[in-house]
Amino acid sequence: MTGLFRAWRGRRRWTVLALCAVLAALPIADRVAAGVAEGRIADRVAAVSTTVVGTPQVRIDGFPFLLDAARGTFPQVSVRADAVTAEEQPVRAAIELHGVTEKADTYTAASADGRFTVPLDSLGGNSGGAASLSADEDGRLRIEGVRGLPLTVTAELRLTGRTITAVPVSASFAGRPLDPSAPRIARAFAERDRVVPVLPAGLSPTDVTVGELGVTVHARGEDVRLG
């Protein structure tokens, strides 16, 4: 009996050790499988946008991934990518995909929110001359050295449809206040309206903001398809 008991204890010990090894390996296997799926989604993102530079970074949130994969649904997928505009300006894209489903190797998101940011230092040349751009504390665009002159203008960015308009709200010349609605200032800014290019995956612009990182176009889409 003693020998049988010892044998039983030995088998139980090895069973417990084997079970612990399997449980320890599950998170690794889960993350590996998630990495494969993230790579496939990154390929889809690059395929639907010819302006993407390099490989997008994709993160599938949630654990365990394998359970979500078995269901063919992912609550949230985050995508980060670098791109360029037609004017060769760099853009940093951040897209959050909600309610993603996979079917027949095609990914569809119930909805998506995107942010597309152009750095301020890449926009200075578009203001005429070597202008310096920054964001003020109220989230407006401050432009110094307009057309190479000691002219400083603070403008509010507004989005109408797909058009971004800069509306001057204050101005000064060599430190002296000017009327921001003066014809010459208004005309100079009217010539600088920008049309938001077609965004990837059918996203539509909803707002535009100014921050330390640059000018950001916010966008949203429903029933977004990748691939």
C-alpha cells in the first residue's frame, strides 16, 4: 500500500507540474497568436492606404485573445501609422477600431475613431515665408512671421465639411495691435483654406484641433472594412 501511495503521489506531482507548465505557456501562445493577427491587420491597413510609410503598428486589446479569435470578434483594435500627404507633409495616424469581426479573411469594424496629426513645423512654409507656428493656451494657431514680416496672427481653425478654414481672431505688427478682420489679413488667410484629403477606410472628418503635437483632424466612420 505504501508503494502504491507513493506512486500515486508521484503521478499527481507530475500531473500538477505538467498542468502548471501548460498554464504558464498559455499567455505566451495567446500573445503569439495575437501577434500573427496584428500582422495581418497591419497588412490590410497598408493595403487600403497608399500613403502609409513603413509598417503600421497594431494592437489587439483584450485577453485571452484565442477566445475572441474563436468567436471571430475583437472588442477593440488600435492602429498607429506614419503617412505623407500629397504635399509630402508627414502625418501621424491613430485609429481606434471598435467591435471588429473577422470573416473570410476580411476585417470589419462596427465603428472607428481616427486622429490624423500634421506637425506644426511642417506647416510653417504654407503660411507664406518662413513662418513659425505654435499652439496657444486656448487651442488656437499662433503664426509669427507671416509672409516674412513682423506680423503675428492668432487664428481659430474651423472645419466645414472637408474644408479647414483659419479665421484670424487677433493680430499685431511689430508688437502693435491690428484689427484681425482687416481686408489684407482676411484675404491672406482666405487663400489658405485646406481641403482634407480622402481618409483611409472611408473615415469622415468631424473636427479639427490644434495642440503641441500639431494640427489634428478628427474623424469617424461606421461599418469600416479592411481588405
